Amino acid sequence: MRYSVLLAFLAFVLEFIPVVGPLAAAGVILGVGWFTGAAGGHLLAVGSFLLGFRFFQDYVLGPIVMRRGVQLHPLLVMFGIFAGADIGGVAGILLSVPVLALLRLIWYEIRARSAADENSWNAVTV
């Protein structure tokens, strides 16, 4: 396929954008393949790979692992990654999910301690 190195680099860059990045990369790759006259078999193989493997990985397996692993909503992760990109560039993108998970743990710890303090206060005054 023509421009394969350039398309691979574009797919690499778009991979950092959750949910829509891989879909946009697949669209660009298939569009360039179609308009440059890639052989039908190659275009079909690339399309099958992108549809099968990438769809399963990005839209089925990824959200399940994210929900169970860090217990964050995928939409919160997406907005966190966008905020991390604005604040810290590539480093912000890579560190945004661990920071969100840490903030989630701190929030739940604060809520658990305040509930425990409230329960102990009620037990003492009764």
C-alpha cells in the first residue's frame, strides 16, 4: 500500500485519542488505500483487520478492562485525557488515567473517613 510509513505514523499519533482516534485512523487508511488504487485483496485484508481486531480491542475489550481495572467511567477517562493533553502534552496524556485513578481513591477514602467519623459521633451521643 502506498504511503504505508506515513499512514502508520498517523495511526500511531491518533492512537492517543481514545475512542475516536483509532476509528479516524482506520477511515484515513482505508480512504488513502481506496483513492491510491490499492489492490482489492490488500484493501480487503486491511479493512478486515481494522474492523475485526481493532473494533474488538478498542470498543469491547478496552472499556471492560478500564471499568474493571481502574473503575472509572470511559467518558471520564476521555475527558481526563483531553485535559491531560492540554495541561502536560504527551506526558499529560500518559499520566492522566493514573492521576484520575489516584484522585478517585483519595475521594473514596475521604468519604469513608467522614462516614466513619459521623457514625462514631452518633454512637457517642446516643
